[in-house]
Amino acid sequence: MRKENKKRKEEAITNFCFPGKLISDCAYGSGHINDTYLLVFEVPEKGQRKIILQRMNGQIFHRPVELMDNIMHVTAYLRERIIEKGGDPERETLNLVFSLDGKPYYKDSDGEFWRAYRFITGASCYDQVKKPEDFYQSAFSFGNFQRMLADYPADTLYETIPGFHDTKARFAAFKKAVEEDVCGRANSVREEIEFALAREAMTGVLGELLEKKELPLRVTHNDTKLNNIMIDDATGRGICVIDLDTVMPGLAVNDFGDSIRFGASTAAEDETDLDKVHCDMELFEVYTKGFIEGCGGSLTAKELEMLPMGAKVMTFECGIRFLTDYLEGDHYFKIHREGQNLDRCRTQFRLVEDMEKKWDIMSEIVRKYS
């Protein structure tokens, strides 16, 4: 019988190299994947020190050792770059706390994996864009992440989620779901199926450019949402990229594209009124400006040219994933009401359609800041 989580947490706490005496611990943050706790220690002559402790979700992350190896090496590399440039490595990158046996994780007696980071003080995460400047800071931070890691040998990292952005494979899974139609839903979504089938050609564009080495393999974040940026409470500037669970080899244009898909949309991901769904060109420009400026010249001319394609492909890929899940019975993405994955699919396809109409505007915006 598995021990209750409290006992596992206590076991984990005693097996990390934490400072001083633990004076408090509580659940922390709004994440839905890992169990996260804020620990406060009293350190003699130094005052209080805060630590973030997480139990990694083994249902989601099947290769925790490889995942933590990626994080350990990437954050160590970032720390060196930050020090070289006179920055503050305690606040500008995540800093792991190692276990007593010198590992970047602890595996408890139930086989659960835990990790710990030093808490970043004086900074906050935002779940929603409150003003365009927040979106700009998110863009600049993710661009700066690319710049600092531009010379990192991406092929030395583990691919912790194989085929994560293999759009052709995602499309093949979609066609299989249509053919098998296990829930008898295909006839009711013929319009969405035809929309997707008509755009099959775009699924191979980025992968083919990578194969031809026209796009470089880079260290990518793969979850470029606003709430994965720490924003300084005093200055309002983005200071640190967090949640590195999906850091692995990939394409910079995909990181850019996923931010646009989510952040530049005028509506919620599951909006039922499609008239409300647009790709906001002002927000697209704000993000493009920030991302390119953050990259600081590290992107190639081809990468810059393909940024709009990254936005369209990532949005389309997400749409076909939602549609695939709907056809297969909603077993992957959590739903809170009937048809939610179909609504999610429709918003993504509407965004793709809107991007196609605004393609020349998007391309001109990219050229403006390139």
C-alpha cells in the first residue's frame, strides 16, 4: 500500500541538501501537473531561505531521469552565460538543489520522483496578459532564452517526449482516427475534417526544412506560455524562463508559433462563438518585436522568414490534435463538458483561417523587425 503524499513529501525533504531548519511548508502555485510546495527554512545568521519542492507527475513524464538531466545541463550552461554578462544567476535562471547523493532529483521509496529549486524572490508569474507590455516581456524572455542557448549543442539533449512537434505524425494519427471512427463522430464533423485534409501539405514544411538543414536544430522550451516567465515585481521586466520540463531539441519557430497561437488569440481556447476568434495583429506585432529583439541576432534569415509559418503550423497542429481526441472519445485532453475538444479544434482552425487572410500583414511585421 502506497504511503500518503505527506509521508512521501517528508521523506523527500530529508533527502535533499536543504539549508537550516524547516519552519513552514505549503502547497504553492496554480499548476495542474506536478505537486508543488513552498518550503521556508531558517538559516542561522542568514535569515529565511525559500525552496520550491515538486513531486513530478509520473503519468505525464515517463522519463524523469532524462528530463532532469536536460534541465541540469541547460540551467548550468545558462548560469555560466549569465555570469559572463554580469547578470544575476540566482534570479535569471532556475537553480537546482541536489539530493544528498548528488543527483538533480530524489526517487522516494514508492518510486516517485522529486526535485527542488531555489525560490526566485521579488518576481511573479501571470496567467493572463493584462497589458501588451506583459506579452512583450514574455516574448523578449523566450527570445533571450534562444539567444543564450544559441551555441548549446541541442543534439546532446534527450528528446523526452518523442515526436512532440512532429506535425506529419500528428496528421497521420488524425487520418487514422477519421478512418477508424471508433465513436461514430466523423460524419458530424465533416466540415472540420475537410478543412484539415485540405491543408495536409503544410504539415511537412518545417520538418523538411530541418532535414535539409535550412532550419537549425535548437534547444527549445516547447511550452511558451506567459505564466512560464518570471516578471520582476519592481521593474516589470521578464527575468527568468521557468517550467523547463519540455526543454529538448526542436525548432525556434515552433516556440514562437505556440506563443502566438495562445497569446495573440482574441478568444478563449474553447470559445463557442467563432465570430469572436481572431489573431490580433497588434498582439502579433508586440510579440514578434519582443521575440526578435530578445533573440539578439541569433536567428538565421530562414528562421525569421518562417516565423509566420511557425504560428500557422503550431495552431493547425493543435487543432488536429483536439479533433483527433474528439474522434477517439476525448481520452487525452481533459474536458469539462460535452464537445469541448471539438470547440477547441474549431477555434484553432478559425485562427488558421484568419492567419491565412492576414498572411501578408504577418510577413510584413516580421520583416519590419528582422
